[in-house]
Amino acid sequence: MDWVSTVVNGALLGGLYGLFGLGLALVFGVMRVVNLSHGEFIVMGAYLGVFLVASMPQVPPWLMVVPVALAGYAAGWLLQAGVVNFAVRTGDPLTPLMLTFGLSVILRNVMVELFGADSRAIDGGALTSAGFDVMGLRIGVYPLLVLGLGVALFGGLQWLLHRTEFGRVVRATADAPRVARLMGVAPGRVFNKVMGLSLAFAAVAGFLLAQRTSFTPFSGAERMLVASRW
């Protein structure tokens, strides 16, 4: 039964790891940009979750996923509109790569300066410690919910890209931005929304991570490695 337990726990953990890579894959698929600061935004989502949970203890921690996601979307939109779009226009793939690498270093050091290097975590309450037995296996409720959320977000993104007008615009812009511009589409605005979605996913993943394990400002590099494998 040990191998069954390993497979089950690996699948449950895979839901969270999949969220790490979802936003990274979205940006690369649409803009052909590898956002090397993606891991730092995951950690920033975790820190935001810590702040929100501590400032509003009367609110259930899991409800904070909504403001965390909205903050991640806003950060991604502003990042793309204010910085990355200018790097993408150069046509050199190394420019946004080096830009996001430098941004990751800056964000990491800012977090160390603001929060220190001590590890943090979010107390998710009874939800994170609850579990049930199935055929001799102990399955946690929280990892199961995270897996369900991961599947829902993957399915929702798939539906958004293939069944909506916005998705058709995104796919057209990804395939031929110059042709899309002739059809009245502003690629920069599309990229803003895509980066917003990407960092919303990253922030949610960071928030969920903080309720499962501890993290530090240096955890972004580890999460980036995990995200890149997905």
C-alpha cells in the first residue's frame, strides 16, 4: 500500500504544482516570453495572503483567495502595460528574458528588506488538518480541494481560450499579431490581460502554498523550477 499512498499524495500535490506552471505556460504560449520573475510573484501572493489573513481574522482564510487573485491580476496588467510590452516590441527574445530576470532579483531583495528572511505560513484552520480514510489511506481535505481547484482552473482556461470571443482574439494575436492588428485588435491590450491572468494564477498558487507549507522570500526560485517543468 505504500506505493498507492505515494501515487495518491503525488497526484494531490500535483494540483498545486500545476497551478505554479499554468500562468507561466499561458504567457509563453501567447507572447513567447519566459517570465523569470514568476516565482517571485508566487511568493508575493503568499505574503499578501499572510497580511490579509492576519488583518481580518474574523474572515475564513479560504475567502482571501478572491482579493489575492484580483491583486495578482492588477499586478500582471500593470507589469505588462508599464514594462514588458516595451521589451516585447524590440523583437529580441533576450530583452524580456533579461528584464524579468532583473525584476526577479529586485523583487526578492525588496521582500527580504520588508519581511526579513524568516519563514512564514498561513494557518488555514481546521480545513488544512481535516482528512478522511479511504481503504486504509489517509487523504487530506485541503490537498483534495486544491486539486479540484487546479482542475477547475485548467478547465476554465481551456474553455476561455477555445469557446469565447476573448479566447479567439488571444489565439489570433499569439499566432499572428500583425494580422490581428489589421483586424482592429491591439496586441498590447491583449498581452496586458494575459499577463494579468498569469499572475492571478501565480498569486492564487502562492496563497494555497502558504497554507500547506512555510515559505521565505527565496522560495521563488524553487517554485520557478517547479513551474518550468509543467
